[in-house]
Amino acid sequence: MSSAAPFLRGVLIALPIAALLGGLLASADPVFASFFQLNFDVGTFVLDIFFIAVGSWCAAGLLRLAASEPLDRIEGASWRLGATETLVVLAVLDTVFLGFAAAQVLAATGAAGQTLRSAGVTYSDYARSGFFQLLWVAGITLGLLVLFSRIGNLAQRRARRAFLALALCAIALTLLIDVVAFRRLSLYEEAYGFTMLRLYSQVFAVWLGLVFLLLAGDFIGVWPSRRWFVGAAVATGLVVLLGLNIANPEAIVVAFNTSHAQSSHKIDSQYLADLSSDATPSLLDSRAQLEPALRAQVTSAACSGPRTYSATWAAFNLAEMFAASSRQQGC
């Protein structure tokens, strides 16, 4: 503290001098003054500090674990749920899923058409109904399988084999549910086009299917000396998230809707206008593939923003710059 005291006194003396001279220089030169024109939001700043603190804490914990000696495998609590109870739960779960699979077969073959008509379900309702419920079922099933594999008393070889058979059956049927959910949303997109929510939902459904395949590998005995499933699932989720950021999802939505408009001869230009600047260059490039009426709608949606971009260094946004440049050249 004694060595830092002179430094702190120097800073306190220099601050008012720097503020005075900086104010005078800022009034004399607008370029220098722009260095201090910050879009500062206290709430956003506090939230950023919180995220940085949490991320640093997690990184420090991971570094600490990486530097420590390996621990012995922890088998968990001594209390276990009986093997019979565990197997009964899985058997009931498989029975419910088999009933759902039978319903899908009836719907696919048209045998349940009368049931759908009597329920007053339209094409739109059928295509979009149940998507999120099906994903919830898949997520709950994932948690149940992991939970009962940890707390079930599966010490006997016969119990382990029975659990493996029932668990793999549940995984296969859950993958069927995941495929059905994906297909239902695809039917809705074929009729009404794509949105960011629909794209993210389909990506989540694909990632969920991958997680179930990893769980099947864990149950079968891939790398049995390690508990790798949770880490692998989180890692694949991070890879998917990073891939979405690199791939520009809004440009993908524009491309899908452009392709859809070629066959449907309609496009939701109002929704496309609500997309961020990431979509603007793709919107302007897509006009060559559209008929004149739709081209005019897309032009109106994409060209509504500014055609020049100037921002302070702290508020600079690459997507905004590219969008303004695209409007300047293509509008």
C-alpha cells in the first residue's frame, strides 16, 4: 500500500488536468471529440460485467481441475432404486412410445383420416401442432434415462442386460418422436415458409437426436472407464452454437424463403423486413431469383434502412456496415 500511494496521488492530480485539457481539445476537434461519444447503457454494462465474471470463474475452475491430479471414480450414493422398479418404469415408458409409434403409422397410411376430420384438425394445425410437446417428451425422456441409469441397482448381469434392452428401445422410439417433430415443422415450412424460430427449432431437434445417439453409445459401453456423456453433449451443443454464429442463420432463412417463393409465388416480405442487418446482403442478392412482383417487395424490405454507415469506434458493427454498403450498391 505504501508503494502504491504515490501512484494513486499522481492519478488523482492528473485526472482534473486531463479532463480540462481533453474538454478543450474535444471542443477544438470533432474527430477527437468522437472518441468520447459512447453509447453507454448502465444496465448492459452491468450485465456484461456479470457474464465476464461468471465466465472467468468457470474458466478458472476448469484450469484448476486441469492442473489437479486425477480423482478416483465416484460411484455415487450407496442408496439405489431396486432393479425391478427401474425396469418397470422403462417398460411403461416403452409401451407409451410404442402406442405413439402406432398412431404415427395410422396417420401416415391415411387410416386415421376420419379421426383427424372429426377432430376438426386442418392441415396447418396438424403440421404445427405438438412440435414443442414432442421435444419436451424427448427432453424429459433423456433426463429419465440418465437418472435411472445412475440410481438403479443394476449390479446383477441380468438386470443390466434388461435395462440396456429397454433403454435402447426407448432411445430408438424417442428418435422416432424427434423425427416426427422435425417432419411436422418441415410440413409447416413447406406451406408457409421459414422463420428464425422454426430454423432454431429444427436445429435443436437435430442436436437432440445427436445427444440420444451419444447416450446410446454410453449405455452400450463406449469408453466405459470414463463418464463422458455429459461433457460430450455440452461440447456438441457448443459446436452447434458456434456453427450457427458462423453460418449466419438469417441469411439461411432468406435463402430458404427465396427457394420457397419460386414454387409458392409468395413471400412474407414484412417478416423479412424485420430481420437484422445480417439478412440485408442476402435479401438484395436473392432478387435475381424472384419474379418481378416479389422482387419489388424484397427491394422495399431490404432498402428501407440507411445507405451510409458512420459510427464511433465503440459502437462499430460489421453487419451494419455491410448492410449499408449493400443498400448503396443495390437499391
